[in-house]
Amino acid sequence: MAQPKTLKLRRSIGVVLSAASISFVMMSQASAAETNAKTNRIKIEYFDPPNPALRGVYELVKKRRTLERIQQVFSPFRLPVELTIKTGSCDGVANAWYIRPAISVCYEYLNQILQSLPAEPTPEGVTREDALIGETFYVFAHEMGHATFDLFAVPMLGDRENAADHFAGYLMLQFGKDEARALIMGAAYTYHKYVQNPEVMAPLKAFSDIHGAPAQRYYNLLCLAYGAEPTVFADVVAKGYLPKERATGCKREYDQVAHGFRELMTPHVDQQLAKQVLDKSWLSEVRAPDLSRDQP
Amino acid sequence: MFLSRPCLFSIAATTIAGLAAFGCPGALAQSGAHRVGVESLPSEERRPNRIRFEYVSPQNPRHDHVHRHVKEGAALEKVQQLFSPFRLPIDLTVKTVGCDGRSNAWYQRAVVSLCYEYLDQIWQSATPEETTAAGVTPIDAVVGQFFYVVLHEFGHAMFDLLRIPSFGSAEDVADQFSTYMMLHMGKDDARRLISGAAYSYRNSVRSSTAFVPLKAFSDMHGLPAQRFYNLLCIAYGADPTAFAYVVAKYLPEDRARDCKREYDEVTFAFTTLIVPHLDEDLTKQILNKEWLPPQSAEPLVD
């Protein structure tokens, strides 16, 4: 019998930093390897969590074939190396990251998503199920953004965290309108706690973080969506979730991201395979009829 | 827009004590009414030396002094020269203009507009004859803030006119473009320009706790404090020796650790996306030029 995989995902600061600088130096090598770029180069792995408290979420993602679906969605990218996408436990830290050549998502992070799902559909119409799917897809797609920026050596001015969010948001918007709506609003639920109060108090130091503030990421996601589909997301502006002042520029923001995607990503995507992925109705397949049965 | 009024007020009401004091996103935070890819550009051959400029006469007599200063200082001639190497498909105009009380700066194809209101605000922010605790002289505060905003708007213009692809926020992109350019305008100049530019945000990093209205997070610009740290991080990443004081005084170590990589990423992007659009000989001339007046320039008293 095979040994159960109980390896924990680890990410010490030192490792991240050195890996990040190495990855930069290696950029040219990665693009050199692009002659070998191929589709379907994503491997997946569910690590077995040693912590019994995480068994529920582990069983859930496995049962719902989360990684298999992510693998399929991203299969059209022609990658120069094999990329592994894995879930594992992280000593209590809710996190997710990319270090070449792997994307790691902690069960702690996925569990946090599960714990904070809305009991009832929200005023924006986000169901429990759509929040779960949207938030989960968002975190994997964000890290996939980092992975593609690195592996394709994408030249990037501007904040790469914001760029990874844009990558994820743009992809969600390429599925059909209904799916795009459900995915975006579900993903935006990630930040619901951060947009409740009219004033935010924070230590000044918080603004030195390279990630945008959660509220900024929330507005960026809604703006991108509204810019892409002003009809589908009209209520987002009408009900004031996205201020009008910002909304006026959203079409231009979306056009810029679409231009960026076309120029920097499309050359690395197998169009035929991408069409198959986008034509498939993912949500009807993924949505569970009764989430309570899946609850750990 | 909601930021601009309290901001102007704070400038007027504040005695500038130093870089440690902070502040105002100024017009910089509202700039960016640029257009991307709305109309197509002519496909004719791109060429350098396509910057035109105009000092529009101000209607408001209060702006006469700013008008005179920028003109006498040949500010727009310098900008023209700085961007002469860029091979553009069409002419790009930069102008100083009165904006009916609005303190702003923006790009809209193919014009960069700088309001006298905004330039006056920069002017007023530099108290005569006083050097701040962080070593920012009045002349550096004026020139640094001026180049920072001009280069930011030109960043928007270059990304638009050269159709440069980008995934990130256009405002972050323009800030990075501006910072990278300043860092390459001569080593001694770089430190003075960056310190002067950072002075734009003096009022926003004054206290250790920030109260920010939620709506401010919906602005497509980063918050002033974020832009302050981003600016310093790129500068520190470029030259940890010249900008060592930045970490000692302002930039938290958690962020500082990664700044070299951030700078390397900007360099890689600039080299890949921008440099192919530059005329090599003209670029060399630009890089060898000194951009700042000497420190001992006459005080800024009007």
C-alpha cells in the first residue's frame, strides 16, 4: 500500500524570498524552454492533512474533484515546465502561494472559506454554493496568474498582486454571462467583511504591504466585471456596491486588461482547447444540489 | 474627487515640517483621465522628437507667478527634451493651463495637461529657505514633485500611444514609470528627485494610525500612503546605499526585503516594453544630462 502523503506545505519567509529571486534570474531560462511548451502540463496532488480538524475540508475538495477541475480549466496554457497544483496543511496558517513550479493552497485557507460562507443568499444574490465555488476558483486562478507571469516571463509594470487579481477576474468573465456573474460575485464575497464599515482604521504600516487592501481588491474585481458586462453587473453600480465615480472608468480598465491578456497571454494558450473549456457549463456540473450534505 | 478638497485645505493649513509630516494625494491622486485604445492610431512610421509644449496664459492673476516661474525655468522645454527619444506615432503636447480652480493633472490623447492650480500647490508646499528633517530642500521638493507628476502623466501617454500591454492597474504602472525614469536621471539627481517626489505624500504618512473612508479604497489610484511606500521601495531596490535612509526612517523592513526584486521586475519590464521604442543616440544624451538646478539655487520666494 502506498504511504499516505502527510507532507505539510511549508513556506518560510527565507524560502519564499530566495525562491522569488531565483525565479527572476531564471526567467530567461524559462522562456528558452518555451520551445518545449505544451498543453496539459498540470499535475495535481491532495496531501493528507495530519490535523483531524482539516479532514473535513480535505474530504470535501477531494470528493468535489476541485483540483481535477482546476487542472482542466488551465489545461489550455502551453507551459514550458510541469506545474503542480496542490492542497496541503500549513501549520494553522491560512495561505496560498506560487513558487516555481508549484501552486500551494492550504486547507486552512479553504476551511476559512467554508467557515465564512453566507447562511442565506446575500442581498447581492450570492448563494452559499456560489460563494464557495467563486472564492475557491479565485484563489487558484490568482496563483495561476503568478505562475503564468513567471513561467512565460511576462514583463510587468504595476503591482503584480493586482495583476494576478486581474488575471483571475478576466478569466472568470470569459465563461458565459450567468457563470461569470456567479463566479465574480462569489469571488467578491471573499472581501465581504472588509466593506461593511464606512470608515477603515488601520496602522499606517498596513499600507506598506505589496498586496492592495482587501477593500481595494473588492472594488477592482467589481469594476473589471462591470467594465466587461455593464448589463449583467448593472445592479452592482445601481445599488452602490461600486461607487459611480469609479464605475465610469471601468470599461477602459477592462479594455486595458483584455489588451494585456491578448498581447501577453494569448500566444501561450491553445485556442481550440480554450474554446472547449469555455464552452463547457462548469457551474451546473460543479454546483452541488445540497451543500449541507457536503459539510464537514 | 472626494480627496481633493480636504487635501487642498490641509496643504494651506499645514506648516511643512518635513518629510515625516505628510500628506496630500494632491491632484496626483485624481489624475489619469486618460483614454486607452479608444480610437486607433495612425500606422505611419514612428519617430522621435514628437513632443510639443505650450504655456497657456492663465486667466486667474493668482497664477501669474507660477506661469512666469515655469516659463523662466524652461520646465516644459526640459520635459520635451526628456521625452525626445521616444519614437511616437503622433505628436504629443504638454501644456500648463488654468483649470477653473481644480488642482489636477491628466492625460487625454494626445495632450498632457498640468493645471496651474496643481503647480501652485506644489510651489506653496515648499516653504522658502527651509530644508526638511529628511534633507528635502525647497528646490528639490518643487522639482521632484513636478517631475513626479509630469512623468506619471507621460507614463499614461506612453502606454496609450505605444499600445503597451499591461495587466496591472494603469495608475500603478504610471507611478512605476515615473519612478523608474527619475532613478535614471543621473545618480545624484535621482536621490534628490525621489525625495522631492515622496514629499508629495508627507501629510498621509504623518501618524502611525490611518483613518480612511471606505470609499477611498474604491479609487483606482492607490492610497497616498501606498504610493509613498511603492515609490520608496523601488528607489531602495535600485540603490540600497543611496536610499539606505529610506529604510532607516520610513519603509518597514518587511517590505524593504523584497524591494530589489521589485526593482528588477520593473527594470525587466521597462527594458522589454519601453526601451525598444527609444532612439538610442538621443537616449544617451538624455542620460548624460543634469536635470536639477544646483542646490544653491536662489530661494523660492516669489
